[in-house]
Amino acid sequence: MKKIYTIRDITQQQAHMWNVRQIEDEVMACEERGIKHCFSRYLPKDKAILEAGCGLGAWVIFLSEKGYHIAGIDHDRQVIERLKRWKPALNVEHGDIGNLRDNDNSLGAYISLGVVEHFEEGPDRPLQEAYRVLEPGGTLILTVPYNNIFRKCIAHPLRSIYLLFHRIRKGKISFAEYRYSVTEVKEMVEKEGFQAMEMGLDDFIDKSRSLTIWSEFPFLQSRKYSYTLNTTGKILASIMNFISRRIAASGICIIARKPLTV
């Protein structure tokens, strides 16, 4: 597990994450993500689903349009208010994913996409709450950042050098997230009582795209479309993904379930 720091405080991190992004672009990107196949295989169409930490609500919108009974919750009040202005009937609310209003054993599935890694004290509290609200046999679909080869060998060393110079100049740094190995993710969910069923990688389907490269090196981002790379970035992503998706995949996805008998 790798602890990541940034020059932005928590308020600046949230603004950087959401303020410049458009809801429509976020929803369009869902169709191009590999994780959508996990949803079609594992999500129930006839039971309540919660996305905990829904952000701009892209997956809530995408999946509700596919006929799923899904709600979203996020701690960022401004993001929820923005979603409500965009579509007042959307089933999203402001709240704490570590203290949900849902009853025990009430949900058929719980989705958490790039959320629990932001708890500096660790993911125990949100995962314990997920376990509480899921019905026996209910499905957990969780993604967290992957401590991949590209990050270990290139992105993390460069980040450390940059942060060192920032601190020498009296700059402050703040916690951003944890990044995990596949083994660590499996142990994380099993520790809370879940049974792991399947594990995979999370990124765009197109091999010329990479969320890792896009997020780590802004100078390789394309200015035309969201989450796309310029020519140099596309070449780099294509080469690494051709060799192995494990080199630069942005996230790890685990599908687990709450045991039928507890």
C-alpha cells in the first residue's frame, strides 16, 4: 500500500476533481469503461443499489437509464446540489458513507468507485457500513487505485522529487489517497467479512487511453475530449497496454458478496 500526498488541501482537491468537469461528459465516459461489464454481470435489476461516493453521479445516471434501481450519496454538498439542479428527480443525496440512513440488510448491491482510498485512517468504517446495509448474498463492487508498475517506477519517484522541492520552498502537502496491490484489496474486503468472487483491473477499454497517464501527467492530456490523451500520451498508453494491462491500469476492481449466513 502506497500513501500519496499532494500540494492541494482537501477543499482544493475536491474543487480540482469536480469543478471543471461536465456531468454529460462524465456520463458519456461510462460507456467506454471496462467496469461496465461487471455491472451487467453482477448488479440485480430487481433490488435496491447504492453508489456510495457518487461524485457527479455519472454511474447513477448511466445505470438508472439501464433500468437499475440505484441511488447515490456523496459528502460534497456542492456536488449534490449541482446534480439536483441538473436533474431534480435524480435519486442522490448529501451524506456520510460511514453513517448511512439505510436499514440493516436492505440493499441488493453496494458500489464504491475510487472512494475508500481517501480515508486516511483506512477503509474500515465505510466497508463495515457497506456490510451492514447489504442483504445476505448482496453484492459489493469496489474499485481503488492500483499501485501499478508505471506508478512505482516512474510516477511515484517523480512525485516524491516534486513534493520534496515544494516542501523545501516551505509549501504544505496534504494526504490524497492510498494505492493498493491486488492482494491488499482482497485482504481489505475479506477482513470485513465479505467473500471475494472476482478481481480485475479498472480503466478504459480502448488501449490508447489510460487514466493513470491522464491523471499523473497533465501535459499528456488532450484538450479536445475528457479523459483522452494527446498523440504522445496515446502512443505511450498503447505500448504499455499492448505489453500488459497491469503496467498502467488505473484501478483494481473487486466483486465480493456478503455471506448468505452470518
